[in-house]
Amino acid sequence: MTAGLNNYLVLSAVLFSIGLYGALSRKNAVVVLMCVEIMLNAANLSLVAFSRFVTPVALSGQTVAIFSITAAAAEVAVGLAVVIALYRQRGTVDVNDINLLKW
Amino acid sequence: MNLDLLRPEICMALTALAAVGADLLFKRKAIVTAVCLAGIAAATGLTFSIMGNAPQIIANRLFSLDDYAIFFKFLFLGLAFIVIVASVDYVNRMKDFHGEFHALLITATLGAMLTASATDIISILLSVELTAISFYALVGFLKNGKTAESSIKYVLLGAINSAVLLYGFSMLFGFTGSTVLSGMERATAAIPSGGAAGGAGLLFGLMLVIAGFGFKIAAVPFHMWAPDVYEGAPTPVTLYLSTASKIAGFAVLTRILVTPFMQPVALARNWGIILAGIAALTMTTGNLLAIPQVNIKRLLSYSSIAQSGYMLVAVAALGMSSSNFLQARSSLLYFILAFAFAELAVFTAIVVMSRNKPADLISDYAGLARRSPLLGVAMTLGLLSLMGLPPLAGFMGKFYVFTQAAQHGLLWLVIIAVVNSVVSAYYYLRIIKTIWTDEPASEEPVSSSLGPRFALAFACLGIAVLGVAPAIITRFSEFGSHMFMP
């Protein structure tokens, strides 16, 4: 039995949910960024799966996935730079300690 | 390919490089500013050279050049020019990073300009990311704990948001089979109007996309970052974030929804109602939370959230308008223009006040009108326009938007919006009272160089002209609304 579109979509939904849960519950900013990577890859997976099953001839979904990987890399590069800047200022990357600004 | 139609964008990219180069080569940092302003002026000229034609496709449907895109290109170029001019004094606070600051402002503008004309998932994604990543760096520019904190909050939430956006796009792609907006339109046109086939999946995708752009435009419940980031960021960046970033979000959200998802009518009604609900929540939350604030940037961030709510009223009206959407969209463009001028006036005054040391508390503005009449008048005009007082731009914007919403069956939303405008008068008038009647801590006049004064005068002129003679500008925003191509 081969995996159909539904299997891929369920896998991607599960991965996305795991990533979202992690991103919202983790304390370490670096781990939050890693969880965001899981979410992005879940989205990439669903793009590629849709592309394979819905438009098998055109590779449009795969192309989007490749571009989104590039964009995500750029985003994480800046994200890590900001984490380092934060660590130099505060000596911590725990998001629970980032509480100077609140209403 | 006709990439030459991207002339203004190519010019902006070169300007960003030139700004970094000038920073390396020259000791005098004013040269960097001059290079940027010249680049923006050149890009504006190039935009003039490509306007007025029939809508055109660029680079195999990645971008399109239509009047809607040109409207936003002019708007973003103008905003970037004014922001750079307004912050000539302020940037001395970060003299080691003069070139980077300007280069990032230019790349953010470039991203916003591309966003306004992007018509493919790939180009939308990349141009939105270009704007966002430039802002991540800009927000953390001052080296203190506050900006580092607002920067990390913006980066983490922004990254989560772009994942949500991408997931939403993957759904739209999956259920329409196309990454191009015009292809999506063809797919939605093929859905029989009564059938639910693909409707639920499309609506799910649209919800995620609305959530993603709801973050950019700071709509409730995706607004949590805005007050913290607006407060912690350097004030010129706050100014640019509250205008360019938000307006780019509206530009692309409107382009995605209209026209690809205007059919079937049931689908358009669904997202229209969802946006109407978000608009009501956004206005109410923004206005109520603005009332207790003592920090002016924080107060204005909540006010800016509330203004997003009013703009969302126009977007919701688009969904309810079925095929007759041109008027509703030009009301959105008009409101955006009025909003941009008002934000420019208010935030430029704050930039001038905080050029040497932070002046973030409302009490720092006590007696401002006596210390500097220009700042006092500009800030008052801006606040009154945001409030929507009749002869000013903000009133015409609200009037135009609310009329459209009422025409398309959203009367309940208009009532909520009008009640909200009344509530907002309380905190706007409180600042105005502080500016005009309170005793200043020191009588020392506020000096400013020519640049910020020009920016303030320009913003005041815009507010007055848009309010008193809206016909001039309605033609411009209708121009932006006509000849629209997915």
C-alpha cells in the first residue's frame, strides 16, 4: 500500500501542531526557533505533497518549498543574531525573563 | 520577462548597497543620508516613468504592474523619504551604524514595494520576508535592554507567523492547484456557487493567511507584539513600522482576497464576516487598552491597532460587496493615505522630542505647544486626524470607509466603529490637553534641524489637503483601485 495525499496532509498537520505547541510552550528562545523550523517544514511538506498529487506535471509547489527554505534560513540567521544580542544585554535567553516591557 | 518594469525596485536595491558603500568610504555620515534620499528620488522618478500603462505582467506572473501597485509604490517611497528626513537628528544616537540603519530602511521599503505588486505565492512570501527581516534588525538597533527585548519578541512571533502564513498558502495552493493569484481565481470561478467542494479547505487556508497578515497589521488577537515592539524600537523605526509594514500587510491581503476569492459568493461572504468580527474586536480592544497608557509610544501603538480595525472594516466591506468592489477598495486606499499622514505628523514630533534622550512619557510633552509651536500644532493635527475630527483627513477617511461598509450590509459594524471613535476621543484629547495647557517642566525651546521641520510641514499639509479637498486625492486612490489585475 502506498501513501496517499491524506497521509501526507495528516503528517504535516501533526508536525505543524507539534511545532506550534513547542513554540508556544518552550522557554529557551533557541528552542522556540527550532520549533518554528518544524512548523515551516510541516508547511513545506504539505506544499510538496499537494504538488505531487494535485499538479503532478508542474513543479510549482516544490519551487515554493525551495524558496521558503531559503527565506527560513535568512529568518533564522537574523533570529539567532538577535538572540545573541539579547544574551549580551541580559545574560539570559529564557523568554520568561524577558519582561521589561509590559503594560 | 520584462524585468525593466521593476526599475524602481532595482534602483532601491542599488541604493541599499550604495548606502553601505558610502558608509564605508566617507567620514561624513550626512553623505549616507544624501545617497539614500537621492536613491529614493530616483526610484520615484522611475515609478513615474512606468505609470499610466495598461496592467502588465512581470517575470512570468511573479509580479504585476497595475495602478494599485503604483499607488503603493509611491506611498512607500514617500514614507521612506519622510522617515529618513525626519530622523536626521535622531540617527546621531546610533552613529556607529549609520549606513546599516539606512540600508535596512531601504531594503524594508524595497520589500514593501515588491509586496504591493507580488502576485504569486513565491514572490509574496519573499517580499513579505524581506520587509520583516529588515524590521527585525531595525527594531533592535539601539543597544539597550529594551530594544533587545522588543526585537526578540518581534523575531520569535514573526517567525511563528511566517510559518502559519506558509501553511495557509500551502492550503490555498492545494485546493486551487495554482501558486499564481490569477490561477487561483480561475479555480475558484470553476467552483459551482452552491457546492461546498473545496470551500471548507479554501476557507481554512484563507483563515491561516488572514491570521498571518493579521499579525503584520496588528489585528486582534494577533496584536500582542505591537505595543512591546513599538515601545522598545527606536522611534523612527516605530514610525516606519506603524506605517509601511502595516500598509504593506493591507496591500497584499487585499490583493490576495480581491479578486481571487471573490467567488463563490458564499466564500467571499464567509471571509467578509470573519474580517468584520476581527475588525470589531480590533477596534474595541485597541481603543480600550489605549486609555490607561502613560507611555506615548505604547498609547499610539494601541491607537494604531484601533486604526487597523477601521481599515479592516473596509476590507470586510470588500468581502460583502461581491463583484462591485471598486468603491470599497478606494475607500480603503483613502483611509490608508489619511492614516499615513497622521502617523507621520505625530511620530515625527516624537522623533524630534527624543533625539537626544528618550521622551516616551506623555508627561514629557507637557506644554509642548509653548516650547515649540510647530511640534505642538503638528502633533495636535495628527491626533485630531486619527480621532476623525471633521475638517481633517481622518474624518474623510472614516466617512468614506463607514459609508461603504453600511452600503454593503455591515451597519452593525459601522455602529461599533462610530462608538469606538467616540471612545478614542478621550485619550487623543488627553494628549492634546497635555500639549496645550499643562505646565512644561522646562521652558527651553525644542530645536530641530530643517529635515524634521520639513517632514512635519509636509504631514500637516497632507492632513489638511486630504481633509479639505478630498476630490484631489480620491482621484488618486480611485486611480489605485482601477485597472486591477491579479
